[in-house]
Amino acid sequence: MDHHDVVATGSSTVDIAALLLRLVLLLATAFLAGTGLLRPLVGELSRKVWITVGALGVLSAALAVVSALTVDVNVLALVVHVVLALAVPVLLRRPSAGRWASVALIVLVVLETSLGASGIDFAVDTVYVAGAAIWFGVTLLSGAEWRTTNFRRGPLSLTIGGLLVLAGVVQLALSGIGFDRRLYGTLFGVALIVIIVLPIAVTTAAGFLLKHGESRVYRYGVAGVALGFVAWSALAAVPQPVPLPIPGVPLLAHAEGSPVLVSPQRPGRNIVHLPASAGDDVSVGVQGGLIGKAFPRPGAEGIWADVDLPQGRSDLVIRKGDRETTIEVDAGQDAGPVISDADAPECAGAAFGGLIANRSDVLTSCPADGLSAEDSDALVKLVNFLAGRKPSGITLVEDKSPRGIAAAKVVRDTAAKSGLPVQPDAGPNTALLVTAGWADGYVAMTRAAESQRLKPTHQYGLYLAPWLFNGPIVNSVASSSLPLRFDPREQLAVTYAVAVHNAFGGESPTVAGFHSWLGGQNQTARGEVQMFAAAQVNAMPMYPNEPHAPGMVMNRDYAGQWVPNGTIVPVSNVLR
């Protein structure tokens, strides 16, 4: 039976009851399995042992059935558990058969206490569970006459204690907590301390008690081993603490079921981002300070809030309606990069790409801080492409960011070589080219869409710089074109888009985030430049209540799209 899904249900009483049920079930089963495993090594059993083992079998089977009524379990595993739990007491008169039933029951307990991992995690779990079960078995059978002198219970106690300590240390290493404050400040960390410290105490006590009798070692030590086993079993149900915030590394956390992105996580101005799915009644601020409402921003998805973080650790408050959640942040002492208000969402998107690739990169700069060689080359090829179409001129929309200034210069210099005028005003026979950031780019495109609706304007098309390939921007017009070095329909780009969608409440991918996500594979997004057209299309328009064929996908807002509810296709050969 899999009991790993003991998670918050909205009622702490139900959660605690389910956890206690799980722990008693596994502890009783471990005592039962350990006793059956060692039964062939002893002679006649006392009436007390018979009654105890029978009671453990009935208790284990009953709790397994009750457990099935409270949490989702595998029905087949439930049946196997009940059969084995009842078989061990019945087979006490047939020790060999009972041993195999006990081995199967121990394996089942290992699966039930496992942390859901494999490999070394599963091996460590097996060592801890089997060691504890053997200790329990020796304890219950301590009053019986042992048939063989080869089974030396005294040295075995030291071996079991040492193995439990070793398994606990390995589990601590695998947890990633180390010796930071999560080890003593979270329930998961305290459980790790228990599974290490108690076996150490038991092993030390065993070394001193051996001269007073082997049975006394197990009777005195069983309480410590049992508590350690309970703590070990609880690890699978206790939420593992989130990684500690690292100053300068943007933080991805969760509040009220919604992801929260904090960047750059440095003293002073920070931007906090939540997806649109978080709702519009969200306020953000520092504990003890001002709490401000989060708002949408032009050219970006979701909602955003500016928050001033103090130096060092503090608590970020996320208030959603009448519910409030706090997130620990650590801005450190050093100043972070200066991020302009207009470029903050794009910068946050770039940071997010690295986070979902499981990298902890300190944010030192933003995409708008400079024009990359690849983007400069793409703009040159875009202007030459436009020159071949012979518009009367290029209407250029730029901004004052370092990237925007450099991009405008590239456009003007390239257009001058082709004799193509660059003008600030719109005209019917011009092409619109936007090299500004997200905010100004979104405004420029929405104005262009309105101008085209009223009169002939930009009849040679609307063109965007590569970094403006973002859902809200391209969807602000019916169609737009831009030079890209990767195909958004190919597997790697779609994989990134799905990762963003899943990790951040259905949000769309960004070019800057894609580059960060690729990391060392960034050459994949540095291929030859090709013109792509983004458009809002619906190839099969249908009325809301119109029936459709079975299996037809009607919801077009699915993961993996770079253009929400639209499409992106190549419209040129490779530009030389």
C-alpha cells in the first residue's frame, strides 16, 4: 500500500489522524514481521508471545483496512498486506513458511516507508526497516529458548544499532538539508535528528548493557529503536523543507497554491511576479512594512508588484483575499543590479529560465543591459530583408535602454546602406519595426493595430526584434513577423514551453528565459536567422454550443505553445 500522499486536506485534524494511523500501522507491522522472521531460531513460545503476535496481526490487518478508507491505496497491495499480516500469526507453528511470509511483509513495509525514490534511497530504507524489524523480533522473543548458539544476540545489537546510525546519516546526506537551520527548525529536520541520535544512544547503551544480559539490551533499547522507526516512517509523509533562499539568486516559491517569483533578491527594489491564475486580488509586501496590490504590466503576463527588501533575511507577505502566506527571503548585504521598471518583467523571465533548469545563478544583469552579437546580426538581416521588399521607409520604435540604443543604431546604419529611410512617423507604405523593450513594444503594437483598423498603415507589415517574441506582444495584433534563430515548434523549444507552463501557472515562454534555460546548450538557439510570422488563427471556428467530433481538442490553451491561442510559422528561407 502506498501511503505517501498524506498531504494537506484543509483540515489539520484529518491530516494528523491519517499520519498517526500510518505510523501505528507500520510500527505494528514491523514488530509482527520481525517476530515471524526470527521464529525458526527459537523453540516453544509462551502464551504471552502467542497472544501478542496474534494481536499484532489483527491490528496490522485492521489498520490497513481503515487506512484504505481514509487515503487512496492500491487495492491489490491492501489485500496482500492483510493476507500477510494474518498469515504470520497462523504460521507460527510452521516457522519456515512463516519466515517467508515475514520476509514478504518486511518488503511491503519497506515499500510503504520508502520515500518514493529508488537506488541508494531504497537500499537505505531497506536497511533501516529490516534492522528495526529484527530488533523488534528479538525483543518479543527474548524470553524464549534460542535453538542455536551461532545467533549471538549481543553483538547483533551493536551491528543493528550501527547500521541504523549509518542509514540515518546517509539519509541526512541525501536530503540536501545538511546542517543548516532547516535541520532544527522544521519537522522534517527534527525527524532526521531523531533517526540518527536515538540509534546512537541505543548502540552506546547496548555496549554498556551487554555484560548484564543480552535480553536486557533489547528490552531497554526497543523504545529508542521504535521511536527512530516512527520518525523514519514519518519522513515520507512530512513535507520536505524548501531550499533556503540564496542572496542574489532569484527565488521561486509558492503561496496559496500559486508560484511566486522574487528577483533579484537583493536589498532595495525587487519585483514579485505571480501568474494570472493567482487572481487579481493579491497584495505583496514585507512583513511589518507596506503591503501593495499586484497589477498587470504591459507586454507581460500575470501580475507584478514592486517590493523593497531590507538587508538580510525577512518575510515576504503574500495576501490573497482574507488569506495570508509568508515566504522567507534573504537579500544578503550586497547591492544588486539596477533594473529599470520597463525591463523588469523580461529580466524576471530570464531569471526564471535558469531556476526551472535547477540552476542557482546570481542575477548580475538583465537582457536589456546590452545588445548581443546574435541579436545585432538578426536585426541586420531583418533590415536587409525589408529592403528587398522596397517599402517607402521603416517606422522605428526604440527606447533608451542600452540594448534599445544599440539596436536603433544597427537598424539605422543598415538601412542607410540600402538607401531605406528610417522615420519616426507611420505611413501607408512603411514597415513598422520595434526594437524597444516589452512595455514600449506592447504599446507600439497595440497602437499599430488600432491605426491599421482605422486607415491603411504599415502595409509592408509589423516587425519585432527577437526579444519581443512574447505572447501578449505578438497577440496584440493579428499578425507580426520577427527574425529567430530557433524554431519554436521544435522539440527543445516545446519542452521549455511545457516546463514554463507547468511550473508557473500556465504562463507562456520567453526568449530570454529560453536562453537561460538552455545554459550550456545555448548554441541550440543560435542557429541561422529565419523570418517567422506569429498570428492569431482558428482554423476551425465553431459556435460555443456547436457539437464537435469525438476526440477533437477544443481547448487551445494547452502547454507547449509559444503563441497562446495562435501559431508561429517560418515565412522565409534562411537569411544570408
